Amino acid sequence: LSLQNVNLEKSENLERHRTKGFSSSKALVVRRGTPFRVSLQLEGRPFNPKTDSLRIKVMLGPLYVIMPVTVSKKVSSSHWQAYIDPENLNLQSPSIFISSPASASVGCYRLQLCVFTQNSQKTFAFGKFILLCNPWCCEDAVYIPFEDQREEYVQNDSGLLFMGTAMNLVSSPWSFDQYEPGVLETCLNLLQVSPQHQKNGRMDYLNRNNPVYISRVVSAMINSEDDRGVLKGNWSGDFKQGVHPSMWTGSGDILTQWAQSGYSPVKYGQCWVFAAVMCTVMRVLGIPCRVVTNYNSAHDTNGNLVIEEYYTETGQKLNHCKDSIWNFHVWVECNMTRPDLGPGMDGWQVLDPTPQERSEGVFCCGPAPVKAIKDRRIDLLFDIPFVYAAVNADVHSIVVSKGRVLSYSKDTKKVGSLICTKAVGFPRHQNITREYKDIKSPTSSLNSRSSTMSGNSTLRRGSSKGVLVFLTLDKAPVAGEPVCFTVKVINKQSIAKMMKVHLNAQAKEYNNSPSDTFWETQGVIKLAPMEAKVIHQQILPAQYEEVVGDNLINLAVVLENMSSQERVLASDEFNIASPQLTVQIADGDSIVPNKEQTATVTFTNPFSLPVSGVLTVSGAGLIQGNVQFR
């Protein structure tokens, strides 16, 4: 009895395991907890179940399991099994089903077959298979019961990243590229290159059964602060040594460049790039994952849940504090059970691969259960206080002059004002703020910023005395059009007031304090007792075009009571929507696979100046690499 050939039945198994996208991989790609079929072609005589026996050995690094091939149909999802279906018994070319437990380790396995007859024993090596997590299997820790969510969070190879501001969302398409040639292998190699594997390969292979462990390893490996990670972060503004983070449009180029360079960090990434690449790796490994944006995200370095922002008496924002608020910050959520934390903490977990703070000595963050963040369970693992502060810190705005505090106000709604992700099955955002925090009313967190100045103390907000000021944008600003806004001032006392009005605009990057003032104006208004006045203002395109670019604008108004010298501040930060590219597919309703197609890309210049640049076109599964037009 001898083995002539083994067929891994690739097309049938890829279909059954929903891994058809990985057909370019040399190895068979399957999911744990579901059997896959291999068929043997025997030479000489047929297999005799009475006198012959078969054993399968599966190996992952130094770990292995040997299992006898039984003739039965009982499948267990708790241990490895190999069996021949008694109803379809073909003794010349028997089919063997190999079933892994739903908690098997993720990785690339080798297969061996041992054939025992009455007088001989032969061993044959017959191939490899890659084992991934299985969100379709209810015993798997990453199980999701809804097919539309599995399609979106595991199988979808494109998505949207949200940036800009909560009042004016900017959605950028991103290609996750998990099915592009070589990406699967690079994601598995990421686990091999990790410090955990290099230090103790056997332990790492054993721990890879647990998505909590895997996600934490990946979170650290996406940045390159402590290891040979994928991306080098750069917030300096100087990107000459690499690629500007906003030029990336997909994960495939980044992961391919990292692998081809021998695992040297790719330059450069910022938060949305780190998160999007991590989303690719997790989806490849079979762990449901989505990219999440937190608007007005607090980076609270001293853990007091307060971010202090300082302004001059003319409304210029100062760079005074180590704590900061990013206009947006992007992380990922992965779906898994948390048996390490007890009941109630299963489901979406925050993981943040952007290197900000060390966690257990390493630049990574999470998994932090979203439910634990909402319940402020800062006693649980991992990194819940850091994420809790990112969505909940208070903002104290302080007007100072020559070291003296002139006014002080507190905003409890600005931070974490909107948390969103791409909607399942649709190209739009889904508001998930309520999963992170309790919100009184749906609009309360997105109202215009306002401040009060009380008659006897600048520390009391919302007092019935004093002056109230509101700063509101008339509409979401668009490139090439004036930025129109309104300042509303209300005198809440029965005495007339003379007020100095200072208005100030500065450009800023999403993660930084603003640069110098590029626009300012001032004037004096007289308020009769209990009077409300409205001031309309605009910043013209010629005044902001050269300064702003991809940046945001910090706009502030400071009112000064000319008799008491008390000040009151209102401020807002906003982005200017960039002109959009439009893509039109010719005969979009009658697209046929493997037939050439024509697309028209249109750009209209809204600016008062001529513009030039590079148009980059890429498409997963459509064109190899990028095509550039100048």
C-alpha cells in the first residue's frame, strides 16, 4: 500500500471556509473549528480498514498533534480530529476530513500522513495549510452572529476612514488589500518577526489560540518603536525621507514594502495609517475589525481627566501644555470574547497601534472593552484609563495676560463629541458615540461652543448675570468660498456695557497647537441693558488659501468689558472641505469580469490660483500597483 498523490481540494475547501479571496496563496487557507477535506490517491491495492490504519500529524513550529484517522462522522470543535466519512467510502482514493478545534492556534501548519499496514509503516509529507480564526463558528472567541457584519468586518477589502471635524466629516476611501498577492503571508510573518516569537517561539505558538494575545502583539507590531514594526510615525511636517502619510491609499503597498525591505519600518504613518494597516492584519487573521474615529480626542498625559487650553487676551491660542486634544484620532475595534475579564466585557475592544504611551513597557494599547470604557471600569485590562480619558476629559479654557488669569471656562462636551465608524454595507458613517458614553441628547455634544462671563467671578459659568457669547459657523466651509460665521453677544444685566471684540484665526494640524495668527480683526460694540447683538464676519479665500491647505482653522473670539476688564472667550476649530474628485465608470451597469473598462476622473479647481499635482489611481484586484498622472 503506497501513496501516489494527495489533493488538498483547494477550490472546495476555500469555498467552504470563505477564504476564496486567498486563492493566490500557495498554501491551503482554512478557518479553525470547521473540517476541511483532503483526498488520497493510493497505489497498488485499495485501503483495507480492517488491517490498515492511517495517522495524520499536524505541525506548527515545534508543536504537533498526531491523530488516528477514524471512520465516523462525529465532529468535535474542542480537539483535533481526522476521519473518513463512512457514507462516501472510496477505498482506492479515500477522502479524509481534518477538523481543528475552534481554539486552535493561528499560523502556517505542515501535514504528514503515516500509513500502517500489517508489515510496514510509511510516512509522507503532503503539504501545508494556513489556519485562521473563524467568525462563522459559534465556538470561536471571535464569532459574530450576523452575516452582514462578517462581510463588512472580515471580508470587505475596502472601506472609509473619517477625518476632518465632527461638524464637517471628511471621508477618505481606503483599500485594505487583504487579498492582494503576498499580503496574507506578510501578516503571518508579522507574528513571526514579533519580539514575543523571537523570545520564545513555542510559547508564542501556544498563545496564538487567543485573539486577546494576537491583537496585543499586532497593536505593538504596527508601529516600530520597540521592534521591527511596520510603520515609522512622523508628525514633524518633514517627510522628505519617505512618503507623506496622507499619500497612502491602501495597506497593500505598505505591507509589501515592509516585507520586501527585510522588515524595515516603512516611512511614514500617522494615526489613520496605523489603524487602517492594523485593520488589514486583523481581517486577514479572521478577527472582525473596524476603523474608528474619535473627534476631539484627548491625550491626557498626567491622568487628571482635564485638558487645559490657554489663549491671549486677543484670542490667540498658546502652546502651553503637554496635554493636547487632537481634532480627530483613529484607532480600531476588534470583536472577541474576554474570558480573562469575566462576563459582560465581550464584544468590541479598542486597540490603538499609534505609538502614544507605553503599556506594560511597550508602545501598544488595548484590547480595552468598549463596555468597560462606558462603565469606567479602570480596574480592568488593558489601558482603559487612557482610552476613557480620550473620550471623556474636560476642557478648561483659560485667557491669560502677563502671567495673570483673566478668565476661565469649562467644557464637558467637546472631547469625544462624535465617535464613528463606517456603516455596515453602506458608504457612510455610523455614529457609535453611545457605545462609549452616556449622552443626554443626540445634538448636545455638537452644539456651538459658548461661554459666559459672570458679573462677580470669571469662574462661574452659566450665571444669570454677565455676558454670554456664541460663535457659530453659518455653514460647513468649502474650499474656494468665504468662511462665514456669526458672533452673538447677549448682555444679561440691566446696565449698558461697552465691549471690545477681538477675533483671531490660526491654522493648525489635527494633532498640534495652532501656528501664528493669519487673520484677525477687532472692534467695539455697545450693548444696551439686556440687549443681544449679532456680528456677521467672513474670512475670504485669498486670506486662507495659502495658509490652510490640509490643515484646520482655530477661530476664537474674546470679549473684553471696557469698564471691568473682565474677558469672556468662545472658540471653535473647523476644517475646510477639500474639492472632491468624481469618478465615473462608463457603462457601469454592464461590467463584465476580465473585460477592459473605462473610468473618467474629474477635478474642478475652486481656488483663485492655478493648481498642479499628481493624480494617483489604484484598485485592488483591478490594476497592479499604482498608476500616476501629472
